[in-house]
Amino acid sequence: MAPTNVPELFGSYVFNKRVMKDRLPKETFRALKKTLDEGVPLDLDVANQVAHAMKEWAIEKGATHYAHWFQPLTGITAEKHDGFLNPTDDGGILMTFSGKELVKGEPDASSFPSGGTRATFEARGYTVWDPSVYPFVKEHTLCIPTAFCSYTGEALDKKTPLLRSMEALNKQGIRILRLFGNNTAKRISTTVGPEQEYFIVDEKLYNQRKDLRMTGRTLFGAKPAKGQEMDDQYFAALKSRIVEYMEDLNDTLWKYGILAKTEHNEVAPAQHEMAPIFSTTNIAADQNQLTMEVMKKVARRHGLVCLLHEKPFAGLNGSGKHNNWSMATDEGENLLNPGDTPEKNAQFILFVTAVVKAVDEYQDLLRISVASASNDHRLGANEAPPAIISIFMGEELQAVLESIKNGTHYDEISKKKMTLGVDVLPPIPKDSTDRNRTSPFAFTGNRFEFRSVGSSLSISGPNTVLDGIVAYTLKKFADELEPAKNFDEALQVLVKRELNAHWRIIFNGNGYDPSWISEAESRGLMNLKNLPEAMEHYMDPKNIKLFTELGIYTKKEIESHYEIKLEKYCQVLNIEVQTMLEMLNKDILPAAFKYMRDVSKTVSNLKSVVPSAKCGAETELLKKLDGLVDELAEKTEELNRKHLETKQAADYMSEAKAYANVVIPAMAETRAVADQIEVLLGEDYKPFPSYEDLLFRI
């Protein structure tokens, strides 16, 4: 393969500012730039000129169609392709694309999740161009990133609430900056760098596993002789097929302007990670959705399959998507970066305090934002952040905050007294502490890493919550500090009070240690083990108040999301149980019967030749298998019964609770018996590829 010219390749399939500047008249470019930078509405004449230039550029890239590319509440993207071609009177065609078609589309909204806000017969929905994210050409289609709403105005996507939450944080954050004398910054944006973990398996083996095809995870599988205990996979030299895959993946992502930077083997066999450079949150969200799509498509080109499920293999590390989150001004100042002056450090401390308060008061919302049937297998499974939300601050920063909380001295190298008085606050060291990989929400020097986000999850949801809870906290702080006669004194009182009130959320210890569960309980922290437990808090008055006051969600939208999350949880579990029952009845039990029959024939044949043969080993094997097969048949029948009873539940919450508390334990018991049978079967009798095959044959 010829070496890639990365600077030339990067963004070559993106209609970015560089392309706009080259192809648009100067006045049109200035008008569009104002829309991109300041959110000024786009005039229709300008939109028509932009659309024409965009179409001409896209056709040069091989595009024949355009699509409004959006993020419905399915968690993946959607697109409806329309051709540029229009007929002419003489039987020919013209390739046209108008500003109206660029700015607004009208896809069918009836079959997307709406949580009851739309009836099936009410099909009208609208997509609206988000000009803050660049259009791009994917295969033969010009893709235009858009928001998606219903005819009656409700958001039907993940993008719209995210944009609303970003605007809320911008508004409240600017109020705080003004209090510190910053009158030049015009905008605060949140930025995200999502580290994406994933597994790669051979496509031929994948196609032989019904559970992987239907659910994205293995519902059965005995533990292989070797797992991840040797730690020899982590950062190890890449296998040739993986190198080829990663090179192709990078080239494709770079073509789409996605800043893929880091790639390596992860801890578990067949597990890997890629990480991009930080982008503004809405751009990062769109790009991560495209990244997941590209990862899957590129893998197929190499005879591989990319698994994004949070827990595709029991007994091995699951896959997360570490959401590195920060706040920055349009002047380039990272608000979570310790400053070099007392004034900047006072500002830094206030923003950190806001995050501490927000995370403590809205533990439930953060947990809900990452809850799913697939991620529930990972959270708290002794290899991922626990289901309990806490913040890791690191030894140095925690000592600083503790001195403020307690009103005591903090001696740094400068030996100065540590208070919030802006005249004496010393510089705060950067990167002066280790990282804590067991923490769900960790400060890592100039950002917070939300490690609970699942690998298959859209980051729009978690970041909508994160932006929203911090914005609401900053609003409360600004409301209190703006009328203060003495800002410094009011600041000290506020920070000390809030740190004392929310200190329980800070935990620098080992989140995997079982003792943390009891300690967290004694602190009053929530331990929401699964989605139904978490969703019971979604409609709490404090949560509705936050979302509606900031304009992130309407009450109707909140109610719809409640229904959608519970419905999806039930649908996923329903598919898993049905797949499990089918594999038991059509694959596992028949394989066991066949093996037992053949072993029995071997015994009969041997005794006919050697009448004195004892055949003790064969008899013991048959006896053991016979007992396990009977037990598995009983467990299968019991699982089916419990599943049918669960589906009779009166509402989604009751059904979800039954799945979590009754069906999932029954699935685990059934699997345990099936996995015992697997290790007893001859290799040629196994009904599908084993863990050893999937994990070690790339």
C-alpha cells in the first residue's frame, strides 16, 4: 500500500471552511461564516449560493444524491437519499440542489421512537441543517448534518437537546466569566474527545454465531484456557490483519475530517481502542456516530467484524467510550485548566466546584445517561467504573479543595496560605497526580473523564446531561454572586459551603473494591445497578425543573424519553431471550444429544468387540452429560415461562423490572449449565465457534 499523504487526504471529503472560501463569492462566504461563528440565520439567497457550490463540489467527489443526516432516538444515525437529478423538457436531466433543500427536509417521522408524542398515522417530521457541522460526501451521497423535530415542534433526536444544553452552559458560563472581569470572551463551548473501545473478530466465525448476529454479544461461551490474565494483549504489537484494518480506518476517518490520533491493543484479547483529538461537543458527537459506522464498514472490507457492544464476551473486559469533557472560551482558554495567576485559579476553583456540586446533586441523571441493557453488563462488573457515581480529584487537587473546605492552610512550594482570596492564591500544579481508572468521573489535569459511557452509546445523551447539570449549577452560582457587594468574600463563602455540602461525591480510592459499595451507601450515594432502577428517578421533580428551566427538554419530551428508554430495554432483552431459546433448542441441546448418541454407540461397538471392556470413562461422561442435558432442558423451559410472564406486564417499567430481576438471572443460570456442556463436547460436535476461536484466531 502506498504511503498516505495525510495533510492532502485530511478533510478531502468535507465541505469545510477552506472549501467554502475557495468556492463561494466573498460576500456569501462572509455571511455563511457569520452563521457558523455566531448563529446568525442564513438568508435564502445566501443558502441558494451555498447549496449550488456544495452540489458542484459533491458531484466532483462522485455524489449523485444528498441526504439530511440526523440522529433519531434509535441511538444510531438515519438518512434518506434524494437524487440531484431533475428532468428537463427535452428528455434530459439537470443536477440541481436548492438552498431550501439544503436547509430543511421532511422525512417520515412515524416509525422513529417518539415515546408516544407521535401517533403512527402522524408522519410529518422536519430535518433542519446544523451549519456548525460541516457536510461531507459518504460513498455516493452528500450528507448534511441536521437536527430532527416533529410537526408539532418536539425534538425527535439527540442533536437538538445537545445544542440546547450547550447554549445553556454558554449563557451561564459567560455570566461567571464577567464576574471575574473577563469582558472579551463571547462564547463558552464544551469540548469532548471520546476514546472508543471495540472488539474485532473474524467475519466467518461471527457469521456462525447467531447470538453475535442478533444481539451483538455472546449469550453462551465457556471460559477459554487463556483470557486476559497475562496482560500480554495490552499495548502489544498489532497483528497484521489489525494493522491493515487500522490503516484503512484511519485513511477513511481522515478523509471525513475526523481527527483519529491514537490506536492500540486494549487489555482483553481481540480488544482495541482508537481516540480522536478534542472537538466541540456537537461536532464530536456527530463525528463519533460516523466513526462507529465507518469502523463497522471498514472491518467488513477486511473480512472482519467490529463489535461495539459493551460486553460481547463474559469474563473479559467490556468496552467503554471514555468521554473526556472540558469547557473552553472562544479565546482559547480552557476553564478546567489550573491557571498561572491567583485570579485564574480562583476562577478554576469555582468551575471545579460547580462540577462537584452538579455531579453530586444529579448522580441519577448521569447514571441514567449511560444506562442501557448492554452497558448494565459492564458497569460495576469489576473491570469498569462502578454503577456508583463518584469523582476522582487526585491527591494534589483534593488537598487544595480540602484546605478551602476546612479553612485550613495549604503549603505548596511557595509556602503561601491557601485561601480563595485572589491576592494570595498560589499556582495549582498541573498533572501532579496519578490517574484512577476505576473512577467513573475523574479529573485528569485539564478535563473530566466520564468513563461510564458505553462503547455503542451516542455521546449526545451523556453530554446533554453533563452540560445541563453544570449549566444549572453555574446559573445558581451567578444568581448568588452577581448581587454580592464584596465578590471575593461571597466567592469564598460559596465555594467553602458547596465543597462541604458535596464532599461525599469525591472519592480517590479503588472503585473496584467491594468495601466501596458499603462506604458509598454510608455517604448517601446512589447505587443504581440497572436501567429500571435508574429510570425510576428520571421523572423526579428536580430533574424536570432543571431541563425545563434551561430549555433543554420540554416536559413532554422528558416523558417521551422515559418511555423510549424503558421500551428499548425491554426490546433488547426480548430479542436476547428469544435468541437464547432458539440456540438452546436448535443448536446446543441437539449437539449434546448427537455427541451422547455417538459416545453410546462407541461403547456398544467396543463391548461387542471386547466383551470384557469396562468403558468406565465413557459411562461417566454419558452420566454427567445426561444430568446436565436434563438440567438444561428444565432451565430452558423455566426461562421460556418467565419470559412469557414478563411480557404480560402492565407497563414498560413493570416489564423492565421483571426482565432485570427475574429473566436476566434465569438467563445466567441457563447459560451456566450450557457452558458446562460445551467443555465436555468433542471439538467436532460444538454447534458454533468457541471463545478461543473468536478471540485468538485473527
